Amino acid sequence: MAYSIETRENGNNELIQTHYYKTSYDNIKKALVDYLTKNQYSVSEFNDDYGEAIATKGYLSVTIKIIMQNPRETSVDFFVEYYGFLGRKKKVNSFLMDMYNYLGKQFEFKGLGLHQ
């Protein structure tokens, strides 16, 4: 049985709300690919028509959704699934926190759930 979390505009806590950054789609995409590659995730090709990609590592599977709201505002959402038995919630939450911390260091953070 898998444990999953999906981030969204109206998430009930900060961790699962859509995060917005002051940058372009291409910059977010490059940063995500760099991070995932450096951390040994297998990343499928980004589908730029839909702004989506899938990354996997062990029992963790991540679907990434990037939406450029305008040329200087881009949102990022994740659908994270963990198929292991031990520490499922901790591993999923840890992945999200790591991703958002990394993106926050790369780009100016604009806010959470800005277009609810």
C-alpha cells in the first residue's frame, strides 16, 4: 500500500500548499532537474506542453507540475508516493521539505496558494 501526498492551492498546511517563486518556467525546470539528478533520482523527460515530469528513486515516485503564471511568477506542485512500509510519511514529508528548501535558496519565494 502506497502513502501519497499531493500539493495544491488550498492545502491545509504550508507543506502541501502550492509554492510560488519569482522566476521563469525554464529556471525552475533546470533547478529541479539539477537537484534530482544530483540526488540520484531517475528523471523522465519533462513534457513541456503540460509542464510535468516523473522522477523515481527506490520506493519514492514523484510527479512534478510546473505552471508559469506569468513571465516572473511560476508555481510548483508535487504528487509524491512512497511504496515502502517503514517511515512512509516521514520520507514523503522530507522530500517535500528538501525540495522547497532547495528552490527557496535558488529563487525568490513569493508565497503559498496565491491563486486560490
